[in-house]
Amino acid sequence: MVPGLIATVIFVLPAPIRLTHLGITSTPQPLLEAAQAFGGTPRQVLWKVELPYALPQIMTGLNQTIMLSLSMVVIAALVGGRRPGCAGGARAQSGEYRARV
């Protein structure tokens, strides 16, 4: 279970980071200049201009994070199953578990 969790976290982390960065850096320059012209500090510009403008990309990153984690959990369950049956996984398919007759 722990290796699957670690693999899921490593597999999922780049999507929200990449999409949040894309959203913040795609803020139009005139919008940033207007915020600075009205006396906004860098923190205010980030929280009141850049992050609201980047919200659609951030939500897309959240969506991708959920979808990627679900796919990795399924793969981890198939590969790392410890018992035969529904979640038996590749070990059961490989013949490691043999039915007693």
C-alpha cells in the first residue's frame, strides 16, 4: 500500500504545479500594470489579480490531479495486489497463487 501511495503522489504532483504556474504567468501584462499603478503591493497583486485570473487553470490542475490519482491507484492495485480475488492483481494472474484442488 505504501509504495502505491508514494508512486501516486510522485505521479500526480507535476500537474497542479504546472497548471498553476501556467495560470499565473498567463496573466495579461496590462492587468498587472493596472494593479501596480493603483498601488498594489506584490502580495496584493498576487492574491487579488493573478490568482483570481488563474483560477480556471488551477481548477483544471485539481481535476487532472484527481483523474491521475485515480488511474494510478487502479494500476497500483492491479500490480501490487497481495491476495487473489477482486484485487488480486498481477500476482494472481502470474500464477503465484495457485488454487488448491
